[in-house]
Amino acid sequence: MQYLVRKIHHTTDEVFLDATKAKENETFVVVDAESKEEAKEKVKNMMQCTNCESWNTDTEYVYVDNEPILTLFQCYNCGFKDDWMFKEDDQ
């Protein structure tokens, strides 16, 4: 079960906590972004680690002649790394 806990530090030095429970088909992801649109785009392209189910991952694509040929994957949570070649039908 996942909860999103928001901590709000008020100007009066009072701290407020609010918790939201994720629904069964819902996952919370925090990303650094300059706008709501950029945050959505980042999450849309994120991949979840198959080893530990973390979203703290990075995916890099290797291109030749502007065509993706290789995907490099790394999980910063468990250290899992993987790579795979693009097939013709992947594009």
C-alpha cells in the first residue's frame, strides 16, 4: 500500500501533515520539473524497475543515423542495470 504524505511548513512555524492513500490502480511518482506539463512528460517516459518496482530509474537511448538502436536502463534504488536492442517492430 502506498501513501503520499505532504508536509507543509506554515509561516507560523506550525507543521501540517496530510496523507493520501493510493488507489489499487494508482502510483505516486515525484519528479523534478519546471511545469506541470514537463512533469507529466517525464512520468510518461519513465520505466519502472522490474527487479524492485522502483520508479527511481533512468533510461537512455543510443541512436545511429537518428534511429534508436539500443536502450540502457538503470535503477538507482537497487542498482539493477539492463540494456536491449531495438527491433524493427519496436519503433
